[in-house]
Amino acid sequence: MKLSLALSSAALAALCAVALPAVAQQRVFTASLSGAAEAPPVASNGFGTAIVTFDLGAGTMRLQTLFGGLTGLTTVAHIHCCTATPLTGVAGVATTTPSFPGFPVNATFGSYDQTFNMTLSSSYNPGFITANGGTPLAAWNALLGGVAQGRSYLNIHSTYAPGGEIRGFLTPVPEASTYAMMLGGLAFIGAAARRRRQATV
């Protein structure tokens, strides 16, 4: 238990150490993940947070996420797009399948930080490309549009909930000050989770 707490703390510190975006061509989005946000809702104490940074000039997407408290063991994780209505509903997988490469599996907590070249077909679900113009550029534009409209979510699937144990819709982070406050919120979430776990030891 002490080891898992230490690892969670280290992962949280690593995620919070990310530099603020300084390039005007970057668009930053965040999501708070929970079982209650699943459709239908999942009875899970799991929690998570994510930062997704799109670099419009470089054509890249950076995903940083931290999660913990899952009831099941992780299997796969994706970004889904695009729901019919913002901040609700379900949609197909937009990003690489069967999962993000290197995403932690068989775990109840963990972190992930990877940058994807979104000019490559391999960064998408082939079905998403086909449904959105047939090229990586068209898929990129569709994903950017869906995320900007609140019609895209990050989903972490597990053995407990194969359809997804925790998820959260991506919403924009409009300015650096808000981004900094969000990072402070991540630290608060991590501290609260540590206290909750210590209370049950």
C-alpha cells in the first residue's frame, strides 16, 4: 500500500510538472474522469484527470493522464468522438486501436504521457478516418472540431467495466492562468486520494 501511494504521488508530481503552453498554435483541453460520467453510469470509486494538448503547427496531440482507485484492472483506453450532443452520449473510438500504445494495463492506478503524430493514419482508428473524409488530415479536422465542441471524451476500460470504468468529456482550457489552477487542482485530487487510502489502512 505504501509503495502504491508513493508511486501515485510520483506520477502526480510528474504530471503537474508539465510546462504551461507558450505557443499560440496550441489548444489545451482537460477532462475529469469518473464512473458516474460513463453512459450508463458505473458504480466505481475510480477517478482520473487528463490534459490533451493539440499543436496545430506540428500536427501533434499530447495526452497526459493520471488515474487511480479503479475497481477492475485496466484493459484499453481511447479518445472517442464525436457524440451527437455536447457533453453527453456515446461515440466510436477516434484514436489508435486497440488502445493507446504503452498505456498501463492490468493496473488500478497509473499515469500516461505520450505525443502522437496526427498526420499519420496509425494515430487513428481506421473507421474514424473512413467516416471523416478518408484522410488523416480530414480526420484531424474532425477530431479537433469534435473536441472543441465538447463532443469527445477519454474513456478508460477495465475488467470490471469492459465498456469503460471511468470517462470524462474534454473541455477547453482558455488561458494559462486557468491551466495553472487546473494543475493545482490535480495536486489537491492526489492529496485527497492519499488521505482516503490512508484512512482505510
